[in-house]
Amino acid sequence: MNPASEPTRHYLEELFDLRGKVAVIIGGTGELCSHLATGLARAGVQIVLAGRDREKATARLAAISRAGGSAWFLEVDVASRASIDALITHSVEKAGPLDILINGAGVNSATPFLDISEQEMQNIMDINFYGTLRACQAFGAYFQDHGRPGSIINLGSISGLNPLSRVFTYSASKAAVHNLSKNLAREWASQNIRVNTLVPGFFPAEQNRKILDASRTKDILSKTPAGRFGDPDDLIGATLLLASQKAGGFLTGHELIVDGGFQSMSI
């Protein structure tokens, strides 16, 4: 055995030690966030999956259990502040004091711009942006009232940085999430509440599969230096960094892009 291996292992464990922490993952039954939940659980985090689909949650909880983690499912409606407040109360009852919030609830639409109705726009903004805003308000108040350091990780999108065709409403809603995250990072840094944006590039998920036809897939991959779509597990390391108070304790207001180089591509 390399004599340096044991000290190295202990150093890495200390740097990224999340054992005993509690994370609430809103949208946790979705494809991307369920992988983040499993990754955090493998790092020793107790998980509360929050969403609306109890059937999906059953499979997600089973995956976390197989990975050796502890998790619960709680229903939440991000359109209701009262529902989010109840989520906090029940999460503490189930798992104990809270440390991490991941905001990952989201919907998408491929409606052409001139055909987008006001109702459709309002629905997408209400879930993607206002849902994130409500959760940040509720959890931010919880962290402040209890004097606890907190890590809030909001799921942004590469389309929130540079708008993409076919997803006008989604791009606008995610751009608002990016701006909200920076504003809250500035407001709460002195209270040791960190707010960052995890920015996935192109990850085939429920929201975008319906617009990933052969032509669009070719365009995306031609502009992605890594030459592939992201795998949900590609997001886990970034999440562990943002969640850790020691490794990421000076990271706030940051947009951590995980996109295989898409954002760096020009011609």
C-alpha cells in the first residue's frame, strides 16, 4: 500500500464530508435530481425527495436504499408557499435539522414563440421560477431563524445563459433563476447561506426528449466538444462540491456549468 494513501483518503473525506447532513431535493423524483439524490446519499446525506409523483418516488427510494442511503418521500406543490412550509416542517420531523436544498422542479415546452399563450407562459414561470423563489424564501427563512449554515443549489440551464431555439419560455424562466440565485447569494453570504446555480448542458431528460429529433441532436453534438450528451451521474461531483461547507464554503453566487464544453464552443 502506498504510505500516502491513508492520509490522502482521510483528507478527501474531511474535505467533502457530508455524513449526517440532510438534503431536501424538490423535483427529486425527476431523472436528473434522482441521480443527485443517490449521489448525495452515497456520501452519507439523509435525503428527502419532494415532488408530486408517489409512484416515481417508490423507484427512486429503492435506488437510494440499494446504494446504502436513507431517504423519505414527501409531497409538495411548488405553486403553494404553504405546501413548501409544510415540507420543511415534515422534513425536520423525518430527518432532523436541514442543511441543503436543491431546487430542481421544472417543466418545458416547445411551442413556437408566436403561438405561446399567456397561460402557458405563466404556468412555466410559476413552476420553474416562482417555485424556486418560493422555496428559497421558505428555506432561507428556516436557515436564518435557526442560525444554520445552508447550501441552496438551484438547477439552472445552459439555455438560461444563452437562449436556445424551440424553448423560449424555458430559457426565460431559467435566466430568471440564474439572476435570482446571484441576488440571494449577495443578500445571504454574511449569514453563511450559500446560493449557487448548477448549470446542466444537454442531458436527455423528461422535459427535453420530445424536442430531441435527429436534426437537433446532430446540431447539439456538433457544438459539444465532448461529443456526447451528459449522463446524470456527470452532475454528482459538482453537486458534492456545492453542498460541502468545507470544500465549497467560499463558493456562492456561482454558476457551475457541466456541459461537455458546449458553452466554450464557437466555430
